[in-house]
Amino acid sequence: MDKQENINIQIQYKMVEKLTEINRKLQHEITVRKISEKDLGESEKRYRELIENATGIIYQLDLKGCFTYINNVGLQLIKAKEEDVIGQHFSILVHKDYKKKTIEFYSNILKSKATEPYLEFPLNISESEAQIWLSTSVKTIIKKGHMIGYQAFSRDITESKKHQRELIKSKEKAEEALKVRSQFLANMSHEIRTPINGIMGLTKLLQKTSLAGKQAEYLNAIDTSSNMLLLIINDILDISKIEAGKMIIEQHDFKLHDLIYSIIDVFEIRAKEKKIDLKCNLDDDLPKIIIGDPLRLNQILYNLLGNAIKFTSKGVVTLTVKVNPDNTNDFESSLLFQVSDTGIGIPKEKHQQIFSEFTQANGNTTRVFGGTGLGLSIVKSLTTLQGGTLGVESEEDKGATFWVALVYENGSIKNLQDQPLAKNNFDIDGIRILLVEDNPVNQLVACDLLNEEGANVRIVENGKLALEAYRNDDFDIILMDMQMPVMDGYEAIKLIRSDFPNSKKSIPIIALTAHAVEGEQEKCLYAGANDYITKPFQPNELFGKIFLLTDISNKPFKNNTIMVNIDTLRRFTNNKTSLMQNTIKTIIKIIPEELKLLNEAVINENWDRIRALAHKNKSSLALVCEPFIKDLLSSIEDDAINMNNMEGITKHVNWLNNNVNELISELEKISKKLTQTKGK
């Protein structure tokens, strides 16, 4: 073998080796590819099985909205074969009423290129079949940076929709029930308050006449009963407020013995009618004057005594008031109020239940004895609000003893004397008033009260007659009842504000309403009333509103007018003397400064500044002044907000200028008395 041949053999050998290596690699790659293809096939198989067996519908669409794929779940749901669906427009799935909406849905995706939009729609199925709702989440299919179609996942939400509809129906029913309840309460308020207004008004008129001893006593009992009835009505109307803990507990100095005896006087007549004894046992150590909410204590005892007499057919009902010496000191008294009876009693298992709303111990109780089942619930709420405790000891057919424990601060006779009397401090002599009222008793009461103060009153009985009277005559103010036949107050006020000449359309109007429900004040003011008062009203409250809304610059206060009332401050400070003193001193200091700024704002006709100053000082003066001062500043604020009636604002500010020294003097006297009280 020559050299050249040997070289050729070596070259061929190397080529064989190289080819062998290449072949080995190819075989390896083929093997790997086969394995990969097998794995891919299995993966694709699993993926397809997953899609085909998914609980929801999975489908793909091209850009025209035509099906390129739909899984078996979708085909089964719409009861179609794959060849009948592929190439068809997706809208074949959609109920006819929703086709337009779903087409717009996909068009918007195409325009905005949103990645995961969501839509709900019902399927297009036979009318005889139950409707099926689908929720659909859509993703765009992007290839090489371009959108080529849509991929969607839909699931059956029929049950969810059904539940949603049921919830909506339940909500609507609940709202309707609340609306009916509110309307019932509004109507009840109006129907009950109207006669109460007459009773209370006539009582006050009678109290001003010459009376024999017993007559005065009976009238005082009528007055107390009327106020208690009004309080109960208010509690029924505001029961939700009690539940929410929003009821305000007042803080006043009051005579405990007087309150108790006035309640006993009311129930003595009822007890005599049932031929049962009513006893009152008072501890010798009871404080004479305490600080708290006399009306709420009155209501607690009224409910407990009322129940005791109602459920007792023979025997005795006893009110006992004791001092708990363990929790009593020079500053406060812990009092225990007990009402015992020899009536039907309460089973032990019902002791907690009876304090729930509209609940009584026995289902026959309402039928036999009457009542709403609200009394003890209100007692519990009022006791809790005042930081007290309550309970009951009773067995069936063995009578019952209800007890309430409350702690009161000890009061002072001086503070009691400082409280303003309920008298008219406002001169409304000569004011021409148009009274629009359809109830004859309310006409009599309002007319006599106003005439006694020197006002000139003309009465008409509905809104239509009020418009005629006002067209033909001039008045300084209109008192407008809101619920009347022929034409109600709302319509009459709107017509005055819109149809009368400018010289007449701005007349002050006070809305009189027996509706005490939430939103009634806003409704009256929206109609165009300047102010609002709920029947039955206190005469001084009405006189104050009339005084404020008429030309006050020409009507000074009567002599010895009371401008200061610190009841609100007592509540705000929880009756803490030092805090009350500091607040009053601060107000005394800032009043002249703030009034100076207000005068400057009026001179410059700076509406925003006037509004801000009136709003700011309204809040602080409301703590220490009678309500009419706050009303005056509210009037200034409202006019400034509306940027009109600068003349009225100027008159109000001038009144403040003329009376500020007297106001400060009154506040200084109160501050001095608080200092003396603190030192004792």
C-alpha cells in the first residue's frame, strides 16, 4: 500500500466517523423530537380534554365575530353541532333583546383594544325553555403584534341572576314597607297632633283666666298629660333615633318632688276609676333639686305607673323612691325608683323579652289590656342613655316590681331660679297676620293667643282663600297650615312666590305642620316657607319666629327680655362648671370683635365674609343664647349665600349692635353665678 492510498483510507475513515457522529446526532434529535411530539400530543390532548370538559363555555372568534372554535359544553348548552356553529356569527348565541348590546360590546373591544372586558347576557333559546344567563370574559388574541380575534370564557350565572332578582325584589318590598310605615307615621302624627294642639292651646288660654283651686289643679293635670302624650308620640315617631342612640338627654335643674307629685296627680284619677289604691313612698333623704332630664324621667315613671295600673285589677300600685347611700355624696345622688303592683305578674322566662319593642308577656295582653308594647322598650332605652340600670322582679299571678336606678348631680335653687319662664318676650303688637288653618279648634287657639299679644289676625281655611285674601289685602306675615282641603299650604306658598307681584311675593311665611317626620322641614322650606314650626307649639316659640321675620328694627324687645339660655352649654360641657365658665368668658371676649368684623363686611357688601362670620358666630352663640339669636344669624347667613336682601341683613346686624351690651351683661351675670356655685 503506497503512501497516497494510506492517506485516502485515513480520509475515508475520518469521513465515516464524522458521518457516524452526524447520524448519531440525527438519531438522537429524531428520538427527542418523537418524544416531544408525543408529549406535545399528550399535552394537547389533555388541554383539549380540559377545554371540552370545562364547566363553562369556551369559544374563539375571528375579527368579524364568527366562531372559529367552541367547546362541547357550549354546543350542549345551545343544543347544536360543531359544523353548524363554526363560521357563524357569535350573535346566534345571544337573546334577541341583547344582540345590539353584545355587538357594540365586541366593536368597542376592537376599537379600544381592551384586554379583558366583561359582559352578561341571556342565551338565545326557545321561548318555552327557562332563560339561561351567561357571564362572559373576553381576551383578545394577539399574533406578531396584531389582533387576530377573540377568546372568551362564559359561565352559567342563571342561579346568581335569580338570587340577584330576589334580592332586588326583597329590597323593593322593604323600601315599600318603610315608605308605607313613614307615611303611616306622618299621617298618625298629623291626625293626633292636630287635636293635641287644640287641647294644649286651650289649656294655656284657660290657665290665664280666673280659676278655683280644683280647676287650676285639673288644668295642670291636663297640661301634664298633654305634654306626656306629645312626648310619647314623639318617641313613637323617633323610635329609630332611640335605637341608634341619637336621642339627646337634656340637663336642667328641677324639683324632684314636684315632678313625682305631678305624675301621681295624673294617675290618681285612673286608679280611682279602677278602684285600686295608688301610694307614693318617698325617702326623707331625697334631694330637693337635681340636674338631669325631667321629661325623660317623667316618661320612665309614666310608662311604669301606666303599665302597673293597666295590669292591676284590684289591690295597690306603689311608687317608691329611695336614696342609695353607698353611691351618694355632696355632689351627686344615686336614686332608686320602684313601681310595685298586685297585678297579673310576669312569668320568669318572659322577664327579658318584655323589654323588646312591640313585645308583651302574653299574646292575649294586647287584646285584653291594649297597648303597643313600646313602653318598656322606651324605658330601657332612656335608662341606658342616662347611664342607669333597670330590672324586674315578678312571678305570674303575684304582681310585679320594676326598678330603675339613676345617678343625678345635686342641683341648686339659684340655678333653678335662673331658668327663664315660658312667657312672651317679643312685641308683636299691631302686626297684621294672615292665619291659614282649616281646623276650627286650632283657629280658636292661635287667634286668641295672637290677639292677646296685640296682633291683628285674619283667618281663612284653605290655600285658595289665602291667595284671594292676600291679593285683596296687605299683611306683615302669613302663618300657613300645610295640610288643608281645596288647596294645601305647599301649593299656596309656591303660587305666592311665583305669581304675585314683587312687592308681595317676598312676604315672610311660617309653615305650620302637624307632620313631625324627617324631611318635613326641608319640604316646607323647599316650597318657599321662611321658617317652620311643628304643632303643638309653645306660644313663645311662635311669637319669637314672628318677631324675627317681621321688621325687627322697629320692634324692640319687651322689658326684662331674656336673651341668654345656657341649657345647650350645660349639655355640651356635661354641666362642668369650669368648662362652662371658660366658654362664656371666651364668648364675652370675642362678641364685640366678631360684630365689628360683621359690620365691616356689611359696609363693604362682602357676601362671602358676611356668610362666614354669620355661620361662625351662629354656632358659638347657640351655646349660650335663646334660639331666636341663632335664627337671626341663620337668616343673615341664608341671605348672604343667596347674595340678596342686604337691607334685611343690615337691619339684623343693627339689632345686634343695639343689643350686644345687654347680651354681654347677661352673660357676665351668669358667669358670676357659676363662680359662686363653684366656690360652694
